[in-house]
Amino acid sequence: MPIPPMYRLPFLLIFGLVLVLGEACSPDEVMTGDDDGPDIPVDTTDADSGEIDFSLLGDTYYNISAVENAPRWGVHNVHDPSVFKDGDYYYSYNTDVAFGTEVRPGLQIRRSKNLVTWQFLGWVFEGLPQQGANFIRQHGGLPNQSLWAPYAMKVGDSYRLYYSLASNVGRLSAMGLATADDPRGPWTERGLVVTSTADNYRQTNAIDPSVVVAEDGSHWFYYGSAWDGIYVLELDPATGLPKTSGDKGVRVAQRGFTGGTVNGNIEGPEVMYHSELDAYYLFIAYDWLETKYNVRVGRSGSPTGPFLDYFGNDVNTESDNAPMILAPYRFAGHSGYQGVSHPAVFHDGTDWYMAHQARPGENKFFMNLHVRRIYWTEAGWPIVSPERYAGVVQDSIGVGELPGDWEIIDFDYSVVPGYAEQQTDPDFQESNRVTFSEDGTFGADSGNTWSYTAPWLVLTYADGRIHRLRVARGRDWENEVPNTLILTGLNAKGYAVWGKKR
């Protein structure tokens, strides 16, 4: 049937996603720059060793991108990760994707002990899961030859993995559940969780699953991408399938207007319960996955919402929300990173992290796994490190270490006028050089002052702005400095403020 005019653009966006992540990831159609590329070192580190060779963790990987080199991928060819810890290992599962080569369907598996080096373990499935593929064929579509955006978790002694399978027909998608007795498999299909069909324009697209276990032990399933926002429904904790058969859930998040219509570029929900703060946090991806992709957050006292934003607004209203804790950025002397969203949030005790894909500005078709520490503001909002996690020891930081030259990124967000522009403009947030003086002033205006009471640095600007920023130690990845000072916080708009000492 013809696609109604109001749905043609969202359909084209999802069809474009199929091309980017699926069969069209071929050198002729996707890869830019020198096809041969430089001879990049290969990361063959075993996750058991605990050793970190940072020279192996570059942004580009021309010589090992092909699927036959999968055992050597490490952090490379990662998109839409889902991460959890089991025993000594963190396990990561991600979308079927590779730079400049045909995609082998099945969902990739990796593991790590240090969150820096990752060992490739193989695939969840030997191909497309039968139940999802059969549903799509029965409804007149052809399943994509790639699986998207898995979500993995451990429940008791069993492991559950939810997959997304889309098709060549807009909105015809299926999310299914598979289980295993080991995080490496083998995996057995257990049923379909949510499906969407091309003739149902009142339901969001059935992709991008995630699950939270509520304080009372109930299980809640979130999903959604384009058209109508993010939905939630209750699962049966014993089976991992919907508590009520056929339940599609209710919407808990959507976006504002762009060009007179509701912006469909919202996806990738991830919900976590923070027991110490007694709140549920909804992390969401905004905008196009290759370019302006950024992370927003809402929080609630209930897994079903309402989730409120930084200013107390319901994220289920037709507006864009804050905080925005991660967006495309560029420090001096580096091409920057774009497409930095579809967050995977996890914790190990009191240490919280966010994993996501990142595409280097020099070539946006490379995709790497980045992991960042999450800190929490005094008002209970998550903020993330400006630099990737590198296992830097977090010993005390004295006030005497702060004076010197810094790079500061004070994030903003420009509303890109249309969907086409959003797919080409990453809107990099650029760093500016700022000097902190020993007399407690900073920058060119003598009216700017800083003060520090560990771990919080307060920047008070002459124009009245005040930034309260968390100071920590981290690796300066752009300049290959193993240990420097970093800072992170939020500005008055609820957007990230980042810094690192040069």
C-alpha cells in the first residue's frame, strides 16, 4: 500500500538506517577516504590479561574491518551496545554492523574485565532468529539481514537477550526473547515480545528494547523509535514475555516540533533504577545516529512514569527535554566524535557507567565502543565524564592542582531545521582554551572566579552564570596523556559542561 505523506519521511529515515547498518555497508557505497587506509595496529588482547595497550585503541581500523577479522575487532565495529556485569566480566552485545563490509547477522558478543580492552567472542545467533523472521514474512515483508539494538540481562541463573528485527516495510518489525545458561550461549528463542505492522499507524516502531527490574521485583519493558516515541509495558518476571499477551504498552516519552511536525528522531531508551536516589532514570537518544546523536535523561519515582526532565517537564509532552549529558564534541587537535548515543547504562556497586557508539569526525562510518564514568549531581542528575574510562586511579585532588590551562566545552543545542539536515550536520560542540589563575580568577574577564571544595569546582562568571562541576582524574585520549584532571557538570540550560586540563 502507498505510504501516506505524513509517514513518508520517517519511513525513509528507517529505510536509510537499514542501508547504513545492513547490506549497504560496502566499500563502494559507504566507506570514504583511502580504501586501503593506514596499517592500524590490531588489538588481540585477551580480556583475561587485564593489560591495556592504548596504542591499539585508535579511531580507525581499515585493515581489520572485514568480518573475517572479527576475532580481532576489540572495541571496533560496535553500535547500540548493551552491557551488564557477570562475575569478573562485563559482557557487551551489539547491532550487526561492520565498516565497509557485508554484515554477518546474529548480534556480536564481547567481554572485558577492565572496560577498556574487549575480547570478541562471536555471535548470539547463527543467523536471523526464526520467530522474528517468520513474523515479518507472514506480514508481507522481507527481514533485514541484520539484527539491531539488543538488550541483555541476567535473571537468576539465566541470561535473557531481547533482539530487534526490522524489515523492508516501514514499521513492520519484531522484538523477540532468547535465553541461555551462559552469557556466551547457546541461545534459545522463547517468543516474540512486541511486534509492529505497516498498517498500524497509531503505534511506535517495535525496535530498541530495554528492561528495568523495579524495586518491587516487577519487570518493565521499554522500546520505540520514531513515529510515536517511547513505550513501556509490564513483563512476566518468570518468562520475560509480556504479562498480558498482545500488550503494546503506553507511551512515556516523545519529542517536540521540527518544521511544524513532531520530531520522530527519538529512540534507544534505557531505564535504570538508582536505589540510593530512589528514582528511575530514562536515558534516550535524540537525532540522527551518524551525526547529531545525543543523550537526554528523564527521571521518575515509578517505572511507568511520568518521567520529568531537568526543569520538571513531562518528557511525554511535545517538547525537547534536558538534561543533555552527551552530544557530538571536539577537543583541540582532534577530529572529534559524533553519533555518540544509544546509551547502555550499567553499574558495578556504586560505580556507574554509560557505554555508547562513537564515530570519529574524520570518517563517520567507523564505529567504536566508548565507556564513560557516570557521576551524579547534588540534585540527583547523571553527568558523564568528558573522556573515556581508562582505569585511572582516583586519588585525592588538591586545590593546588587546578591552576593552569584548560579546555572547556560549554554545550549548546541548535535546532536543525529538517530531517535531511540532521543527517548531515553533527553540530560539534567545540572546546575553548581557558586559564585558571592561582588568584582564583579564570579566563579573560577578571570578574570570573573559581573556588574548589573537593570534588566540586564552582565557576562563577561575571555575567552571572554559575557552573558547578565534578572534578576527577582521567586519561586525555586526544593527546595520549595518561593522567590529567577532568571536570563535568550541567549549565543553566541543562546541557553538559566539560573540561580537561592541558
